[in-house]
Amino acid sequence: MRQCFSIGLFALLVLSLPGCGGFRDTKPQLPGNLDTLCMPDYASGFEMYRYDSSTLLRIVNPWQGADSVSQWVFLSRDDEKPPKGFAGETIDVPVRRIVCMSSSYVAFLEALGADSTICAISGTGYIWSDKVRNRIAGGEIAEAGFDNSLNFEKLVALKPDVVFLYGLTGKNAVTDKLHELGLKTVYIGDYVENNPLGRAEWITVFGEFTGRRELARTLFDSISNEYNRAKALVSGVEKRPEVMLNAPWQDSWFVPGDRSYMVRLLEDAGGNYACRGVDSDQSRPISTETAFVAASQSDFWLSPGTATSLAELNAMNPRFGSIPPVRNGNVYNNNARTTPEGGSDFWESGSAYPDRTLKDLIHILHPELLPDRTLYYFRHLQ
């Protein structure tokens, strides 16, 4: 995390969408000087400013396709009041009770030792963490429900200090309803970050909410240092193997764009993406025939759906047995840590610890560089 610095801001404009919780279609000015608290080195989805002893948090474009969308949140310490005319959420910190609408939020809070603040989760059956699952089994963490089927009555009864939301392609439809019920909501846009360290840097946001600012920065510095040290190992490799990603679904094979999170990880691990050529961070469907051509020119195949063995792949399509990664035993899947309900720790704690994923990939693609590595998120399909 970059060292903190101060910049006077005399006219900070709030750009946002219509609605509650800091989303507005007007542009009020926040009076007075604001000091920049910390700007992220890698993330693009948030900014933090100091206001006396409190924090002004700006969440930027927290869902895919968002453009000039902001949510402002005043994190009040010692009952401090927000600036006059402030229209966003005001939340007293440190928070004591949190609702998480994504499993990655659970991982960030657990990394900070703040998982005891979680009072409800959307999709409790999908959580990998043993510690959190034990609290769920003991009735300490409730099921929040999903999107439009949220258990509003339960959420109100839990009296959370904040509900951490996510948006897929726009503001979540439940936001206004939650505000009508008096609940505070904040969008977390970690999944929109295409830089793996950008996702991990969101731990600093959770640190502000939980009163663990210094711990969050220390953890992120450690994770980013580990990531960058591992990345440096592949800087001099002579050959970058071609890698195919994902698996077919119905008549299409969805592959990520060149600027996507997974492709960035792959390239940082010293691999070449077999379906490169589209400057986008969005997934796109290609025909199975196009995918087979790319796979036939690949050295490795990663994340082939839910398969746990080569036999499963061949059962899906006998043609898979003819492509080089399958013939040569170079197929790996990121489902080594999954729950019976289908939850994946790759998407849970992987957001907080991209250094683990990167080291897995380096061991797979260039085993001589990390010969003693034991795969964490990935498994070798036999």
C-alpha cells in the first residue's frame, strides 16, 4: 500500500446514480479541506479521504459496465458528524455486525480477524472457511438469502451496522428496499478489479470499517510483496507455454478477454493465453470448434469446468482425449477446495490472497521455479 499523503481538496464533487445510500443525480460540493488518507496502488474502485478523525470513502464503478458511478460513505469515529449537506451513508465505526452478500467479503474479514462481526451471509452453504462454517452451524451466522429473495425480516431482526452488497450489471434491486427498512448498504467492487493485487487491496477498505487500518495495510503489503517476488521469478523464462481456459457449456465455450483477472494471473505466471486477441475484461462465447482449435495448439488446460479427473473430461466429450494437454497430462482445475454445495475457496479467499494463486500457476507452468510448492487452489487431473 502506498504511504499516506495529504492533498487539500476544496471542491470535491459527488458523481453518482439516483437513489439512496450516496447514489445521487445531483453534484453537491463537500465544503472545506479534505486530506487524502490513502490512494490504492493497484485498485481502481475506491478512494479514501480523511475528515478530522473520520474517513470519507468513495466507491467507484462497483459493477461491470458502470461508468461515472460513485457511492460516498462517511465512516464516523467518536460520533463525529459528516460534512454539512453530505447525502451518502453515515456509518459508525468500528462496525460490530455485518451482512456479507459475497463469499470474498467473508475472506477479507477473516484475514483481519474480524469474522466475528459477520451476522449473516448470502449463500452460507457456499462458504469454505471451516471457522465460519462452524459459526454457521452453531447458529451464530444466519442465511441472508439471495438477491430478490432476501430474508428482509431476518435482516431487520439482526440489526446489522452495514450490509455489504455487490452489483452485477447495475444497482442491486434490493438496495432501495433495504434503505426503506433502515439498513445501511455499501457496495464492494472487488470482483470488478482485473489486477489481482487490485482485488486484494480491498482489504484496506474492510480495515477502515472494522477499525483495523494498520493491520489491513500490513497484510496487503505482505501479500503484494509475495506476489511481486513470485512474478519476478518468471521474468527470464525462455518459453511461455500456451494455456487454454475453461470448458464448454451447451454449444458455447466462454473465454475471458485479454484484460481479465484470470488472464492477468496467467501472464504474470509466465503463460500465454491461447484465446488472446480481444481487448476486453469481459467473457465472451466462442464456438466449440474454435475452442478445439485453440486447445489443440495449447500446452496446458486450466479450469475445465467441474471436472476432477481426465475420465470425467473424456466422458463430457471423447474429443477431449485427443488434445495435447489431455494426452500429456497437463490439465489442472481450480476446484481443489470446494464445498459439497458447490462453493469454491478459489473465489472466496483467492481474492484476498492472489499470491497463492500465482504460485500455484508458476508451479504448474514452470515447476523448476517453485519445485517444492504444494498446490493450494488447483488440482492436477489424473
